[in-house]
Amino acid sequence: MYPHSIHNPDGVRFVGPLRPLVLELRAEFARLGYATSSATVQLQLAAHLSRWLQAEGLGTQDLTGPVIEGFLAARRRDYSNLFSVRALAPLLGYLRRTGLAPESVLPEPSSGRDRLLAGFGDYLGVERGLTAPVVRAYTHWVRPFVEQVVGVEQEPDLGALGAVDVQRFLVATLPELSRKSAQMTACALRSFLSFCYVEGIVKASLTAAIPAVAHRRLAGLPQALTAEQVDSLLDACDRGTPTGRRDYTVIVCLHRLGLRCGEATSLTLDDIDWKTGTLIVHGKGGRNDRLPLPVDVGQALVDYLRHGRPDTSSRAVFVRAHAPFTAMAPSSLSWHRGPCRPAGRDGHRARPPTAAYRGDPRVERRGKPGRGRPAASACRHRDHDDLRQGRPEPAGGVGPAVAHRRRYRVSGLEQMVADYLQVRRSLGFKLDHAEYILTRFVNHVQNGDGSQAVTVAHALAFATAPAGASRRWQALRLSAIRCFARWAQTIDATTEVPPTRLLPARPTRTAPYIYSNAEIAALLDAAGRLQPAIRAATYRTLIALMAATGIRTGEAIGLDIASLDCQAGTLTVTGKYGKTRKLPLHQTVAEALVRYLDQREQLLPAADCPALLISARGTRLRASVVQQTFRQLSVETGLRTRSGACRPRLHDYADLRVMPTSERSSLWHRNPA
């Protein structure tokens, strides 16, 4: 190698304040694992910085943010690479660690937007006690709203901010986001509006203008990888290379220990206790858990540490495959692009493609797995009592308006209802029942005195208008109006919110109709006489499936072919609010469902429908048609109403838990499907 070759670190000439540090910088880049050519490039960058500092009359202690930006601007004029702060990270890291350069500090906010967001971040960190990552996340989610209401060169004057501005932002932004992103945006915006009210930036509290996000616990069933898919991932790792050994060990840790991406990348050599066979996992919120170290995980770690991990001073277990050899970032596991992709979008929850019908090759060709319902996020959220019907309050109170009349002209009660439904639906609510009630409430008010304001008298008159309605039904109607009135009061000061205890009513349940074995057998025989034959087979299977498993009518109708896993003997059921669960099936039930699918293919081979149970037209069953057919079968079999609150219902098959499992599974032997 020639003395002045570009691949020779000794050939890089230094002048300026970094000249005395040449040997230390060479050792530092070697410690970080840079190859000879890469170390030479890093030294050339350091030499350029040293020359520039000397020309500007500066030293290493002057390497603050503005000085670094000035050097990078000068480098961009003459060089086509290595002109970013990231390129200077190894050099600046060494200078700061040795005290030769000052620590990096956040730049002072230069615009009104930045100053407002900086104040919000200080409020969250100091007053609310949130951690730095949470503060950064809240600031990130609220920034689009601040950019919308505050101009680029304007000072943050939000005195005229009203609920209409918040509503306009929610309607325009949230429908384009995922459920989790919408939840985070609404939560962060609610905190930001609280900050603005506490600091006197806005005149009235606007938090009531942001309804709660639709969220239900355990709404989504995690899609776990099968053993075959895990084996395929492990086999894809080339364990003959250091990177392959690392990827193999990462997958084993994620799979066997159930670690998150951040927990895997935060593992250090000091966290592993080889004598006791345990390791310490650093989780969320500063929580540390000691887990047992399985034998296969320990063997994979030993193989990686001995033969795959680079020689580096970093104490992290998993380090980068290329220099600098520092700890891996959690994002490097989430978006790994090597031949083996150990993690999906969340790292520890990789999403395999949905199998059309796992375990039964005879049925894999039937139908298309589809009509999947999006599972809601299973993350928890904080309830806001001021948006719920749980506390008594003064009757007919008129609250202060948070929107100025001159900025928002109410174009009628009907438009307010439409805006309310749009905002709530953008946060994940369906509100079909609420729309039905509110639409009729608007007609009731307009056909009465023609008023455009919601009052307690209007709400009470509408809720109690049906003379024969139950107290429970009246309370439900008033509850829908109350939720709307709370939102409308933030826009129109004349809106009155009905008190919570105005029409109290206890929840009532209809007494279930407990079917006997003889009645179920009679229903199955009556269903077998339906025409055409595919209709008879479908309704016999529907009734027997509900009687044997206890699932609801809507759950049975919503089943897809892909919901049945014959190999595992389970049925994936989607219930209320999109909640999913795996239901274990008796062997006779699984076999009967396969026989029904075979019969369905013979009777209606052209049906290309993903639904498990289909109609005579080859489409998914409709709930109204199913209920009408069941009433017809009930009359034919002579089922009688036992009392005013106890009548035969198809839904009551879900209350057959009193019947032993053996008797319920025996129903399938009467089903020739």
C-alpha cells in the first residue's frame, strides 16, 4: 500500500485543533470496527473539520449546533457526500465523550409554532411528569394541529380559537389515520388544549370538543406464527455468517422469550447470569423482569457471542453488523431487510398471510379467504369522565360557548347532528342507533316549535313520546340526546344538557328460552325439509352449530371458511365490537362442518363466497332472513311462548351452557350434512 493512498489512514494530513488527536482518532475508528478504507474516509472528514475550524479561528470547544451547521454548509459547497450531522456522529461522539467538545443541546425555538410546542413539552415533562419519549410522541401528534392554526411567521395567538377549529381538524385528519394513530392524535390534542387553557392561551376549555376514541379491550386476536412458519424463518438465516448467527439468535429470543423489539436491543452482557440461567429484561416504564433462560436460547446466544458478534467495547448483546459496532436500534428489528425478516411491523408480532383453510387440503380450494374484519387496537386508553354518562349534574344547565358566534353560524340543528356524527365516526364509533334516534329527534323539534336549540324540555318530550315504551327504551333515547348535547354545547351556548338521572332505568334482560333436546331435534328435522337442498343443509348446520358451540347469531353468520382450522380444531369467531376469539371445537363438530362444505360444493359448485354458511343464491346469510326463517321453523315445530318475557329466539342457543358437551356434540349425528 502506498503511503499516500486513499486507503491508508497514515496518509491523512491534519492541521488545526484536531492535529494532536490523530492517533486517538485512529484508535477510536478501529475500536468502532471501521475497515481501513472506511476509517480513512472518517479521518479525511475529521481533517476537513480541523482545517475549517482553524480558518474560522475556532477550537473544539466551539463545536455547538450553529458551528456544526456552518461547517456542514461549507462542506456541501465542495463535497458530494458526508455532509450531514449523522456523518459527523462518530467524531462528535468521541470529542464529547472525552470532554473536548460541548454536549449537544436542543436549538432554541425560532418560530411561534416551535415556541408553543416547546412550552407544551415543558408542561408535559415538568407539570405532568411524563418521560421524554412520551413528550416527544405527544409533541409529534399535536404538531399538525399547531401548524394549521398558527401561521409560519405568526406568533401563537390562540385567543380566538374555538371548537369549530378543533372539529374541522378532527374531521379532516382522523379519517385518514389508523385507529391507534387517531387515538394518539385525539389524546395528544386533548392534553394540548388543557395546556393552552391552564396557561391562559385560550379563553375557555376546549377539551369537551374532542370526544373519546372508540376503544375496547381485547378487541383484536393476535395472529401468532405457526411452528412451520417459525421454522421457515430460522432456516432462512445463514448461520455460517456472523449476520446470520445474529439474526437467528434475535428470532429465537423474540419467539421463545416473547420480547419486544426495544427489550431485545436493550439486552446487555451484564443482564445475562450464566450461573443461574436467567437474564434481566428491561421493559416499559423502567420495569425490570428476571426471566429464565431456556437451553435453546442460551445455546444460540453462546454461538452468536463466540462466533458472530464483532469485537467491540459495546456491552450490548446485539450490535450492528457494520461499523460502527454499536447497539442495534429497535427500528432495525422492526424493519429488518435481510434474507431473514424476523419481525413484522411490531417486531415481536410478525403477521403471517392468512391461510385459506389450514390443515385440510380438501377445503383450501373452496372460496376466497376474505371479508376479514379489521381488529381494533388492543391498547388501553384513559377514560374521560366528562364525556360519559356516569355522574349526576344540575338539570338544564347552560354552559359557556367555546366558539364565537361571529365565526360559526349554526345552519340548523340537522347540520349540527351531521357534524357530530362525522366527528364521532372519525374516532371509530359506528353510531347507527344514535343516528336513528337523533334524526327523529331533529324532526320532533322542527315539527314542534321550530326551534334550532336543544333544551331539556325538547329532549324529555321526545324520549317519553311513545306512550307504551319501556323505561329502558326511554332512557336509551335520552342518553343519545345527552351525548349529542354535550358536544353541541361547546359550539352553541344555548344548548342545554339533560341531567344523567333524569330518566333512570335499570337494565332488563329477556328470560332465555332453554331448549330441550327434543325441541332442538324437531327444529333440525324441520330445517331439513326446507327447499332447495342447499338451504336445508345451511340451516341445519347453523342451528346445530349454535346449539353445540353457543355462539351468537351474528357471529355464526359472520364466519368465513378461513375461520375454521381443522388441524388445530378451532374456530375463529368475531363477536361484538370486532372482538375476536378462538373457540375449540369438538371433533364431531369439526367433521360435520367439513361434511357441510363438501355438500355445499356439490349442491352449489359455482358459489365463490368466503362465508362459511351461504344462502341458496351463494351469498352470505342475512340476519333478517335468518330470523324470519327461524320464526317459520318455530311455528312449524310448535314452540310456544312460555311467558311475556320468554319466547323462542335463535339467539337463545347461546344459553345452552346447561347442556353437557357430549349431548351438544351428539346433535351433529342427526345432521346428515
